[in-house]
Amino acid sequence: MTANRTPDKLQSLWQSQPNEPLSFSAEEIRRAAGKFARRISRRNLREYAAGALAIAAFLYFLIHFEVFLLRLGSALIIAGVLVVLAQIYKKASAKTLPQGIDARSCIEFHRSELARQRDLLVSVWKWYLLPLLPGFAVFVTGQYRAVLAQPALHAKIGWFQLQLGLYLAACAVFCVVVVRLNRSAAKRLQAQIDELDALPRMPRPPDAEQD
């Protein structure tokens, strides 16, 4: 799960008015925030689609496999995927910039959205990977037990163990890559946050301060 970088026009727009009172249009910020929200929405849709495919596959295994550990692992994986999808919906859904707010409020809203997505990317191991690991561990154990239960396959147990080791190594590499990619994306979001923080602060309109 990663978030793409939004256009970096904000810094140059502010710096183009160094000696004049700032009258920055909220529309520029609104466009940047809208583009970011659309990218987050598309990313989440891809996650929902992948989750639906995973649920369908392991639901098939749950129904058709006879080995208890394989069925239990399938059920745990389905539960893990549902937890992940619920977290994406609850915590990672894109929010729409409210209408009718001033430029400063637009900046604050956009910054809060960048920070929220950044924090989710940094903690992806906890809410995205960890819920899936118990199910996969039980499922792989069930596969190994199923092979041991078939005497005809004992002669090939070494080959199966090699395959199992490669599979587990691939899973470990996948987890590491996911964490690193998401942390890299989080750094890019932090760079955008730093750019917003470096902008000159605009005073709130009197009406906004009274509210």
C-alpha cells in the first residue's frame, strides 16, 4: 500500500509573492488536495479488489479442503483480510476538502491528510501485514502436515521442504519490500508536509477567528 506524490506547486506559488501581502487563492490548494484524495481513493479501490480476490480464493479452500489446519488457516486468512480492509476503510479513506474555507484552512486540511496517510504508511506492518501472518502460518503448517500424512510422498519430502523454505523466504522478502516501499512513500509525504510548513503563514480572516 503506497501513496503517490502530489504536484509541488505550492512552494513556488508562495515564493512568487515575496514582497507583497499574501492573497493566496484557496483554489490552488484545493486542486492539489483533490488530486491527492483521488489517488488515495484509487489506491484503496485496488486494495479492496485484491482483498475480494483473496477472500474468494481462501473461501474456496475452506469449503473444499479436508485437512483441518488448511481449513483453519483459510478461515484465519479470510478474517485477517477483512480486518485489513476494515482498517483501510476506517483509517485510510480519502477525505474531501470542505467547501467555502479560506486558504489557510485549506493548507491545514491538506497537511493533516498528508500526515494521516504518512502515519498509516509507517505503521503498515502493524495493521496491514500482522493480521495476515497467523492465517498464513497455520495454512503452511497444514500443507506440511498434509504431505507427512501421505506415505507415497515421503520419498519427496526433501524436495517439498526445499519448496516450503523458498516459499517462506519469498513471504519474508515480500513483507520486507512492502514495509520499505511504504516507508519510502511516507518519506515523500513528509517532504510535502515540510514544504507546506515552510510556507509563510497567512492570518485567518476575522470571520474565521470569531468562529
